[in-house]
Amino acid sequence: MLTGMSDPNVGDRIAAVAAELGRLGRRLDELGAELSSLHSGAALDGGPAPAGPQPAPYPAQPWGQRPPYPDQPPPATSGAGGGRRRRSALSGARVLAWTGAGVTLLGVVLLLALAASRGWFGPGARVLGGAVLGVGLVGIAWWLHRRETSRTGATALAGTGIATLYLVVAAATALYEFLPDSAGLLLALLVAGGGLGVADRWRSPLLASGTVAGAALLAPVVTDGMVPILVVLVLVLELAATAVALRHRWPWPAVLAGFWPVLYGSLTAASGTVADRPFTAAAVLALLVVRIATALPASTRLPRPSSAGLLVTAPLPALVLAATLDGRVGAGLAAGAAALLAVPAIVPRLDRAGRIAAGTAATIALFESTVILLDGASRTAALLGQAIVLVVVAAVLRSRVLLVIGGVYGSVGVLMAMAVHLPPRTLVEFPSRPLASPTTPDIGALTAAAGVSALVLAFAVAVLVAAARAGVLGGTGLGTVQLWVPAGLVALYGAAGLVVTLALLVSPDRTGFVVGHAVVSVSWTVTALILLARGISRPALRLAGLVLVPVAVAKLILFDLVALDGIARVAAFLGAGLVLLAAGSRYARLVAEAEAAAKADTEAEPPQQDGAPGTTG
């Protein structure tokens, strides 16, 4: 023994063991301090720790059997800091797993597309290899998902495998032409439906979203660019994703799946060849039909912004394609889109946001159809006519939404009229193009300007009537003024244009011009009188009349006194002055009668006694 103890090798081993024991002691001290801090944190969160033995965080299990939820932190006893660390670690694991999924999908694309350009392997071998990889990934994911601790990785593996199989089918259909289009689309639908069925079974919106995003993002690479078959492939993916999203009320898979058909459809419509346009038109119309068919269930099972956004963006590819087509074909496509969108706009079971989205999209499509099909005065007249119809329907239905849509529509028509057919200078100068030249008037331009002016006037009046019926003109606040002031100015502009152009059609010279302006001045004054008379009990009309009077006087002094001459100037001043005199006298009498009637009504009321209202005690 003494000899062994004196051996230097034995002494070294004893020192090493002592050092190791020292390190273990320090580690135990650190663990004790950490447990103390966790215990303090739990006491602060949930109150003081109860005395006595504490229950185990998980129920006791037989030897060799795993607990039911081994990857979940113990409830409330691990402290807030432990929960945050757990979530942080899990988030990092998810990022790592899905990053690996993206890199793997890029490798699949390189196998399917780049290998074709480099001549690596044969097309059949590439497709078969990708299919085997996809099936293998899905199988491994299914096996791993049985364990709770492996489900994060299983979700990423399943998404990668499903997207791989989808890309293999897309490549076999569009790139290698192993499958006819109909068979390829059917197989793609089966793959997408089966893959998203896994997300449905696992109740994983992350798996559904990741599968859709990965497959749709890389699909153009394996279809060799923006082609019509690409639009239909991602539309098939949207069908499968929408079914699962509606079942579980998952908005993100539905939104992601709906984004790609609109994007690829618009890009294909803008950059496709002439030969591809019939197929592209079929694809974008199919997209529109799918969105309309799912609009009602989406409005009841998804958040309103999501369902309305899916519906309002549906016609975008069709409108882009219509703009690239010629004349009647493009107009017909846009009009067809407007007709399809009008269906959900009038469905009473669809929620208000959905109807507004469909109506807005239909209006835009109808606008594009009109702009493509018509030109010149007929285009402006059509826009104003459609605006008048929308505003009249808004008045009948008392709908503020239709009033806004019709107002926007008509505003575009009014701006077009002011820019082309009835510029402001034509109302203050003679001769002025396009109505007249220094040598001769343009009868065609005058006729078009008169018709457009009449439509501008009718639109402004219809807006005021519809606003009153919809309750917008119910008061005299700032919101009311912001509506009737521009509508009134548009009405005055349309009335002035109509009178002046009609006068020039009767007498196409300066005499007709000055007579027309004299009639305008008198007519504005008469309109002010009518508004004042009708405004005894309506403050908005009374205020409009009081504003129109100084406007008419300002026109007399600033324009008529300078621009008119001879009898026209005299007629304008005399007519306006007499109307103002009559207006003042009549308005004063009406006000006095209204005050007397109000006073008589007040005096006729029975006196109120103490006690019950309306009784004499």
C-alpha cells in the first residue's frame, strides 16, 4: 500500500479525480442557484409557493413509457423566464427546419431544371428521382410526427416533400411534356389535395402555408416561365388550400394561395404571346369563377379583409389581358368580368364587405370595357350615362356605397368633358376650339358638347337627389357642404355649357355666344330664387341659394360687364336685377309667413299644468 501510494502515477490520478469532483461541486452550486432563482420567479408570478411536497409536473408513467406531452414546459412551475427560453429555442428550431426545407426545394428545382440544361441524367431519371425524394420525405415526416418532440421537424419535412411532389408533376407536365395538360392538372390536384389533407389531419396552418408558398414560388422555374399552364397549376393549388383554409378558418393559407394566381395571371397576360392569349383568357376567367364560387363560404369563415381582398383582386389578370387585346375582344373580356362580378354584388347572403368588393371590382371592369370599346364624345357620354344609372339606383336603394361608386365614375366623366369636349376657355372666349375656329363653327363639336353638358348637369342633379335620399344631406355640417358645393359647381358648369352650346347651334357667331351668356346669368339667378323658396324648411337648399346669388352677381360684374356688349349686356343686367328684386320680395314674404305660422302654432299649444304632461290637472 505504501509503495502504491508513493507511485507518482497514482498521485496524478488522485489529483485528477479531486479536480473533477471540485468541478462537479461548483456545477451543483450553480444549478442550485439557478433553481432558487426559478423558484423565486414562480413565487412572484403565482404567489408564494405552498408548503409541503409539490405535485410532479407530469403524471407518473410506467417505466419505458413516454409522458403524453414531453416537449411542453411544466405548467407554471418553471417560471416565466423558462417559458420564454423554451419558446425562443422552439422558434429557432422552426427557422432552422424551414430554412432547410427551402434549401432542399432549391435543390429539387436544380435537379429538375438546371440538370436539363446541363444534360445531367435523363428527363425520366430526374422526374423519378424527384418523386422518390418527395415520397421519402413525406414518409419520414409521417413517422416522426408520432413523437411530440419531433413534430416541428416533421412539419418542415412534410411541407418539403409535398412541394417536391407538386413541382415534379409541374415539370412532368409543362417542362418535359410527359403528361397531357388535363392529366397533369388532375395529378397536381391530387398531390395538392393529399398534401394539404396532411395539414388538415395534423391541424397545422404552418404546414399548409409553407407548402403553398414553397410550391407556388418555385413553380415558374419548372414550367419554363410565365405560361398559361402555370396559372392553372397555381389555381389548382389554390383550390386545395382554400378547402382546408375554409374548414379550419385559417386566413393565411387562403391568402397565400390566392396571391399567386393573381400575380402569375397578370404577368402572363402582360407578357404572353399572341398564340397563348386564348389559353390565358380561359385561365384568368377560371380564376374569376373560382373566386366567385368561394366568395360566400369565404365571407362566413374567413376575416372580412381576407375574403374581400380575395374577391376584389380576382379580375386583375382579366383586366390586364383585356388591355393587351384589340377593340371588341378586350372590351368583351372586361365586360364579361364585370357581369360575373355583378352576381356576388347582388347576393343578399354575402356580407356587406364582400358585396362592396364585388361591386367595386365590377365597376372597374365596366369602366375598362367602356374605355377600350369607345372613344371621343361617345366614351365620355357612356361614362356619364353609367354614372347616372348608378346614382339613380343608389337613390332608389338609399345606398351610400353605390352613391360613392357612381360619384367616382361620374367624376371621371366630368373631368374628361372639361378636358376634351367642353374646356373652360370655350365658355369665356369666342371663337375657341374645339367648338369654333376663327372662320367657322364646328357643328359636330357643338352637338357633342351640348349632349355632354346635358349629361354633366343630369349627373350633378342626380348626385344631389341621391345624397338627400341616402341621408348625406340631412344637415348643414362640414360633411354636407363638402358634397353639395362641388356637386352644385358641376351643375352650374353643365348648365352654362348647355345654354351656351345651344345658343351657338342656333346662331353660330358672337351674337349667339353673348346671348347664351345673358341667358346663363338670368338662369343662375332664377335657380337661386327657386332654391331660396324651397329652402324655407330645408337649410341646405337655403344656404345653396344664398351662395348662388353672389355668384350670379359676380358673373354679371366680372364677366358680363366686360365680355358682353349691346343689348345682351342690358338684357343680362335687367333680367338678373328684376329676378333678384322678385326673389327678395318673395323670399321676405315666405319668411314672414313661416314665422307667423310658427308663432300661431306656439300660441295654439294648450298650457301645461303641474302633473302629467298634456293634462289639465
